[in-house]
Amino acid sequence: MAHDRDRAGEPDVEIGAAVRARRLRFRRKPRVEVDTHAYSEVDPRLARELEEIEGDGSSHTDRENLPEEVEPGVTYRDVRVAWRAAARIEEKRPRRDD
């Protein structure tokens, strides 16, 4: 329902993924980098209206039986990793020049 989305703190856009593994072993220590950014292509007729909108986003990872820094050659068992990214779009508030 549309009104559910309007509750405080609820994201406008959300995406996620989860994976499970019975056994997981790394040959070498992985290099992981998370970079979030936004890009949109806008019809010029809508550009002025969208200047009044800003967004705020975040991502989060939950791990079971897998440490933040894994070690090469170690077998991790019954692993579960879930990732979620969410964004909230809000109308810009006028800036006060007091």
C-alpha cells in the first residue's frame, strides 16, 4: 500500500540479496570495496521539478559464521550472508540564510 511507504524511516527503494553455503574457503584474502552513488537521466521537462528532491541511502551486510575479515585456507561452515541497500527520497527543505 502506498501509505505504508510514507511511514518515517521506511525506504522508497530497497534491494537485497542473500546467499548460503555449507562450506566456504578462500584461496586468498579478498579485497572488498563498497561504493554507493546515485545517477539519473532526467527528461529536461522534469529537471526543474527534480531539483527540489534529494536522497539518502545506505547499505548493510549481515553475516552468520563468517567474520568481517576472512582468512585464506580456513573453511567456514554453514555460512549465510545477506546484503541490503535502501534509499529514501525527500523534498529539499529551503535553506535559511540567517
